Amino acid sequence: MRHTKLFKMASAAIMIAATLLTNSCKEKENIVETPKGMVAGIVTDELGTPIIDVEVSVKNTELKAVTAVDGSYTIQNVPMDKQTLTFTKNGYATTSSTINVNSFKDGKATVNVKMLIAGCKITGKCVDARNGNAGMKGVNVSLNAGAQTTTTDENGVYLFENLTIDDYTLLFTMSGCVDVEKKVSKDQFTGDFIVTVEDVRMGAKELLPGATAEDLKSVDVWHYNEYRGGKNADAYPHFDWSTDFMGTLTSWYGRWEEQNEGTTIQIRNSEAEGHWQNPADHENFDSYLAGRKYITEDNCIMSIKMRTHACQEDAPAHWGVMVIDLDAAEPKAELIGEIIESYNESYSNPDHKFDLSKYIGKEVVIAIGIYRWETGDYWKQLVLRRIAFAKEQPSEWGYLPGENVPGLDEQYKMTMEMVRSTMPVTEFSEFIGISPDPRTDIDGPEMYSDAYKNWRKAGHFAAWWSCMPIEKDNEPFAGEGFIIKTKGGDAEVSTTAPQSYFYAKFAIAQGHNKLGLNARNFSSSNATFFKVTVITEDGTVKNLTPETTVGQAADNGCWKFIHENGSADTPEDYAQFVYDLSEFNGKNVIVMLGVFKGEKNDDENKLCIHSITLK
């Protein structure tokens, strides 16, 4: 009986084993192996340069390759399904790319990648402004709002490593010291990819609220002798919403906004932010606008056209102008004249006058600000319509006074004083005409101010060149570019007197002496007449002829052209005009771009500017 039982158990085991073996064989027969293919591509850095010796691996496999000198790689026998490729090399940010069965065409998938250089470094030194600029230990340094942090060593030195090429903001903080902010742009990472930030002076006192001498070195440069703000057309077209670009300036402190009447500096008055508890301060501005200006005999009289809001005779706005000479042994904010009491609801006439002649020969910081005169719920507004610099005050709404440039039509309103004292633009050499603000469909003044604020940072043409709307206003937000134009049928025909123009001063040198203009117009029958004119600081005037096959020469140095092609999506379709400035190498010159009513017609003849370059 016992043997019989064992036999039955063995037989059952054999039958089970046989069944399992049969099922296993059937499963193997049903398995379809994933087809395999080839993955290939090229690896470059963000500048487009091929990278050698990058390890390319297929995740969760032993498949890998190394890029050749031209950045190319090939991996065979890669399963043609979802796979992740990883690209690694020291000094670069590791990069991944995912492929799937649809990535393969005829058994091959092409995967090209760009790897960010991660071998960049930012270093610098913090010094103690109160201790002979000795290295300052223990300063907290934050990179991009705390993405990385460190502290300075015993010599005041700090270092951030393994960074990609990008824009960075550094914040320096230490108890008992005013915070300092520094910016590093991606363009500074050249050569060995190490950026050394200029010494940061900690412990320096504020010369203006929220601003030490270090901070004031980086405020806006006021290149020109006139800045206009507001949306009203009080003296069209000179003062019009489309021509008044004070709102493009960026060095504001406190509260400000662009209004119909002008660019307004306001008392901070938020209960939620605790402003009502701020004490009255008759020495320091509550809000202000600041800029750097080189003062000469030609521009030493500063004039401000202004009005007020929310003011009465018994409750005026208190405001003034302060100047800081940063080259002084001990820089300080000096009030020019007295604190001014204003309650006028119409524009000042004459403009308020400030004599800056003691600063002739110096580049100084100028601040225009309003004081909190009382504690509590306190509200006043200082409205700026114009800031002007000349030898004397301008007339009520007129252009800047001075000596007309010899050989230039008087309608230009360009003076020798303006030619000599305008400061060269060095911040940008490539200017855009299309607004970077997405609201490019704006057809009026209602919401333009926010767009203007973005112009300066973006290198917009109208933020960095000075607008001179002699007879006609501009179209700032056309989708094809910034438009300067003539009047229609009632415009006087002239190739010497401009209808509108812009100007800027540049230092011309080798590698910086080719002016490029990409532009179009909007008529197949009425040509646009425009002119590029150069004025040297001694008053020599020369009209330039472009190197182009588009259009033809017209009278008095004008160029006549019809070209309707070009859009934001097709920048290559604009007419391209190139001007040789090499004869002015080593000189600072005024460059003017103007439009003219060269022929009688009923149209507004337009010059639509896509971009301007100086290379």
C-alpha cells in the first residue's frame, strides 16, 4: 500500500512538470523579440560648437558610445521602443533625451542635442567700506534668489562653480550693512568662462533712500538733454503719447506710474505695506527718479516742467532735486536750491530752473524726488512732463534753445549744444523696432506704459535713441516695427526739412563702424524718403549713401524706396541698408535717421524700422 501511494504521488509530479514544460514552450513560441535599430546624432554646446568625448548611454542597458571630434556618435542594436539617452561630460550639464518607436525611420533614430556649459564660475570680493576697503569675511552671497548660497572667506572672496552660461543676480547681505545687488549677464562668460565681479563695498551708507554709492553707479545714463513723459498731446507732436518716452527709464525708487499728464512720482501710501506708519521725513525723498548725467557748459541749466495731483495751497507737494558727485572724497546728496512747495494743477510756466554749473566737467547722479511731509494717510503726486538740459530754460512747450547746427535745416531743432553734450550710447549696438511686449495690437495710449517699461532692457530703438517728432507723431506698436512717418496731403514737400527723426551719439571705431538698417514701407505707389545724417562734435554735417540695390538716391542726400516685404515672422524680407562710418573712426558722432515728404501725395509716408545695428 505504501509503495502504491508513492507511485501515485510521483506520477502526479511528473504530470505537473510536463504540463509546466509544455506551457513554458508555448509562451516562448508566442514571445516576439523587439526589433533593434541605430541611434545617431551630433552633440554641440549652446554656441553650436561640436563637443568631443561626450558619453552617450542608453538607460538601463550597457549600450553606449563616445562622441568623435565632430561631436558625432552612433549606437547600434538599440531596442526600437521607448528609451532614454543620457549625455554626460565633465564641465557640462548632463542632458537626457527620450525616444520611442516613432523616432525610428527605416531603423534609424537621429538625436541631436545641445549641452549647456557647466564649467562657468562667478567670483569676486567683498570689502569693508568703513575699514579702508579691507576684505570682509562672513558676507552672505546668494545666487538667483537662493538657488546657491555661500559666504566670503577671510579675504572677502566668494566663488560659485559649475554654472551654466546664463544671466545671474547676486545678493550680498550682512547684518548692519545695506544689501547690495549685482548682475552678471550671459555675455560676460567668455574665454575661460570665469566672471570676476567688481569689488562690492559693504557698509557704505545710503546716499539716497535704498541706494549707496555703489548702487548709484549703475543707475540709468541720461544720454540726451530732453526727456518727456505723459499721454496727452499738449503741444502735438512734440508732446504726445507716442513720442514721450520718459517711462522707458528704469531707475525709479518708491512709487511711480505713467499718467495722461506726465510721468508721476508719488508718495508711498499703502496701509497694508505699513506706509501710513512711516514718519514724516523732510530730508530724504520718499520716491524719486535718478540718472547719471555729464554736465558741460552746454547743458548746465536743468529745467523741469511739472504739475501736481492731490494738492492744495494749504497742502502742497514738497519736492526737489539732489545731485551726488560720486568722485568726491565723501560723496553726499546735495539739494539744489530749496525744497519746493507746489500745488499747481496746470503745468509750470516757466519751467522750474536748477543751476548745475558747479558740476561742469563731471558726471553726476541727479535725483528728482518727492518728500513725505506728514505721517499717516498721506497722498501727493509730482507730475513730470519734461526734464531738460541746456544753456538756458526752454520756452513753454518749445524745443531746446541753442545755436542751430550750421548746414542743417532749422526745422531739425538740433543745436550745437545738443551735438556736443549728448552722451554716447555704449550699452547696446543692436536695436529692435518691434516691441517685445505681447500687446502689440495697442492702437492708442490707454495701456502703452507697461510696454514702454520693457523697451530699455530689450534694446528697443525708441528707448535708446531720442525722438524728434517735428511735424508728425510715431506708431510705436505696429506689428512690423516702429514707424516714423510724414503727414499726409497737407505736408510741405521738402528733402531738407524732416517730418520726424531720431538721433543718438556713438563712439565710432574699428568693428563698430557699420550701421545697418532693416526697414520697409507700406505703399506700392508712394515712395518713402529717408535720410541718415552724421554730425561731428565740431558741427560738420554729412549725409550718408547706403550700400544697397533697394531704392535710389534723391535730392539733398535723401534715399527713395518702395519695399513692402517684411514681418515679425520673416525678418529676412526687410530691405537692408548698410552705411559705412569708418571715416569717423575715433570720433563721437551724432547719427540721425529722419523721414521726409519728398513728393506730393495724400499718404502718410512711413519708414517701418525692424532693427538697427552698429557693428
